[in-house]
Amino acid sequence: MSASVLGFVGLLALGAAAPEVQIVHDPIGCMVAGQFPVVDATIEPLGSVARARVHFQTGLAPQGYFVEMIPQDGRLVGKLPKASLETAPIRYLVRATDTAGNTTQTQQFEVRVVPDAKGCPEGVRVAETGPPGVVVFRDGGTLDTPSCPISREHGLSAWTFHLRAGAPQKASLMVGYFPRGDGAFFAIEPGLAGGKLSVGFSQRGYCRRAFASYAAKVTLLQTWNRPWLADHGTTYFGLELSASPGFLPNLVANIGALRRVSAKRGSRDWVLTFGVGFGL
């Protein structure tokens, strides 16, 4: 038998001796804010694993990241960056590559972030906590984007603050109570030349990577102190739209059209509102 044939037979034997790896993972449902969550999995046969990673995506942007998994107590673990309420929801999956280059992965799981373990529903697994310290994670990890529509179960609502500049208020501070995913919100926005009260609906833009979020709202505006492109001491009411780009989710741009509803007459029955803001 020639050396080439023997080599071919040897390669077949090596392939037969390296079965595809299997991932056993108990899904995590909650992560505690302020802690470093640990994702663990048992991958067998361990000797055939060339690389194992936890791929994850936060609620702040559509970009995916990954951390390498390391052996610990007979399993593989990956420590994620410190969780916070602002990062909810967190999506993750475990992906392993064997020595032959074959890739296996779990399904994608969505995790809520809670202030403490008591905030997690009964029967839902809370992530183990890793030690404090630097977490090395890299971008470029792929995480399959879920199909629309996305579940509204995105986590806790929270107060949000934005500094804004635009017309007609000149400069303002928006304080709002927003959901961490899709849902209704309300906001107040006192400014140098007017104040706003808004109620609306916001939606995360995971299915449209150009946007991190977008919203529609009805707004009541009262002007003062020589507003831009509006009459002084006048009340307006109308519709506004806002959106945050996926590459900079803390930046918010808005535009709207409001009509005068107060009895006072002036030169502007309609006003165009516009501006940009940055989340604190």
C-alpha cells in the first residue's frame, strides 16, 4: 500500500476519532446589575474543543461582542462585562468550534437585568457572579438578529435624562420614564425658551440596524423668553418623532409639527420643532 493511501486512511481515522462537540447549557434568565455575570456550559468531548465563546449583545446597540470561555471545575465559563439596568435586555449564545473546524452553538437566549436576585421571577435561573476585574471582550462576534416583532419583555423601565438643543426651546433638559424595550413613556422638558410635556411610544430598533430606537409622541409646548421660530407666551400641541442611530444610541434627534391651541394670536399658528440631544 502506498504512503499516500496510508495517509488518506490515517486522516479518515482521525476524523472518525473526533466527533462533533455537544453543548449542554442551563439557560440564564436574569443577571444582577452591578455584577459580572458568568455564562457556563459543559461541552463534550472537551478534548475536541478548539475554541469556545460566549457571544452577546446588549440593549444599547445592535453590535455583537464575544468573550472567550475557559475551563473551570470541569466546565467552560465566560465572564461578561458588568451588567447594568441600561444594558437590558442582554442576548447571548454559546458557540464552540472543534479541532476539525466544525461549529456548534446553542439557541439565542434573552436575559433581563434586575437590581438584585430577588427581582428575578421564581424558577428563572440567575447568572453566577464572577470576580471583579478587567473583562477582555472583542467586537465582531456575530449574533443572529431575531426576526420582528421582538418580545416586549425587555426588562425594567427607568428614568432617562437628555440635554438638548434646538427650536423653539433653544436648550433644555428632558427627564423621562422610558421602557428598556418597546412601550409607552412620558417626559417633561423644561428649557430656556419653553417647556414640553410629552406622552408616546418607543421601540427598540434591533430589526432595523440603522436605528437603536425610535419613538412617536404627542407634545404640549408652552413658550417663554423669546423662543426660536415660535411666538412668545403661546401654547402649542402636536406630534413629534425621534430616533437614535445604531452607531451612537445615546444621541437622539427629533422633529415635529405643533399647532397653536392658546387663545392668544400671533404670527405663527404652526411651528416646526427640531433638535438633537445626548443622554446622560
